[in-house]
Amino acid sequence: MADREGGFSLLEVLFTIVLIGILVTLGAFAMKNYWLRRALDGSTKQATAQLRQLQQRAVAESHPLIYGAKFTQGSTTYELLRYDPAAATKCTKMTSVKLQDGVKVAAGTSFSGSPYVDPSLCPAVGPGDQFVFFFARGTATGGTLKLTHEQLEGTSQDTTTIKVTNLTGRVEGGY
């Protein structure tokens, strides 16, 4: 009887290669969604931190200074504002903040108005702009900011929400 050498048949090798290819494809898809979701979560944390800083700054610098932010639906940036009712130029832009790649302000972003602030005095106001303002007494124009990632739209994890409570000025984000 002749000794057979041990080894794998061509069919076994091809099956293993196909199986590895399927696993790598599934893993790559999961990693892509992970990085997209991470960008959305990072932008949410960044916006939450910026809004909390504005709230703290308004309380620390006292009346009559009011701090706020302007959000435009579909935009990948938002603006931080300083509103001084006693100044000739009442509303000035402090800086623009860019969201992470692919993240934008989503539909459903809405903040209430205030009798103490006229948003039309702010620079470059558009029809879809939403403003949140923080006052020295600790209150704010309440509402919600929604962020979405353009490549996650239509999935169960496509948006995050930041809520600003009007009575306390509290900023809650990331849910």
C-alpha cells in the first residue's frame, strides 16, 4: 500500500478562502459604521461642550451680555455669538465651529424665541436658522439640536439630540 501525503484538497482551500472573504467583508462594513457613528458622537460631544461653555460664560460675565449659537439646517458648521443689548452692534460672531466630516445639523432642530434677543440683528441670518441664547440669570431659549451623519441617514443610529432646558439653561446631549 502506498503512503498518502497529508494535506488539503483544492476544494477545502477554496472554501476556506471564500469563508475568510465573507468574514472580512462583514467586518469592514461593521468598522465603517463604527467610524461614522464615532464621528457623529464626537460632534455631539463637541457641540454639547461648546453650549455648556456659552452657558457658563453668560453666567460668569453677568448682565447684559448674552451668549448663544446659530444653527442652520443642513450645515456642517455652527456659529458662536455674543449679544450685547447695550452695544451699537448688538450681535457679533465670535467664531465658527466645524462639525466632523459628514456630520450636519439635522431637520428637527428648533429653539424657542426670547423677548430679550432679536436674532435678526445677528450677522448673515437665513430663513432656516435656529438660535439658542444663554442669559446671566442661568436661563436659556430652550429647544433641541439634532445632528446627523449623511452616510448613516435612514439607519436606527442616524441622529443624536442635544436638549437645552429653558428654565435652567441645562445642556443635555448625546441621546
